[in-house]
Amino acid sequence: MASFDIRELVLKNLAGSTREEVEEYINETIQTREEQALPGMGVLFEVVWQKSNSSEKEGMMDKIMAAIERT
């Protein structure tokens, strides 16, 4: 079985995409609930998290915790 880096693959596949295309990818993934697309969403979240300052991370954690508590 060939080894691949999912992070590299996702970012490479989205490279050159417009803002609208990336937003469409996100919305489609959420709407269709495609299990195969979840790792890609995780990669996008990882990139956002790494590029965020502590205040932005705190805001994301507030939203995550609120979503968890509602389930």
C-alpha cells in the first residue's frame, strides 16, 4: 500500500482554488456528510488553528464547547 501525507494531499488539491471554491468544498462536505471528506476538514481546521492567535483560539474553543454541550 502506498504511503501518503493527507495534509499535503488536501492542501495540494485545494491549492489554486478561489475563496468561493474552498467555501463550496466546506459547505458541500457539511451538507452531504461525506465521511471521506472529514480528514480534509480536519486538515483545514489544523491550518486555521496553527495560524490563529490565542484570542482566536479561545473563540473557537468557546464555539466548540457550546456545540458539544448542545448534543
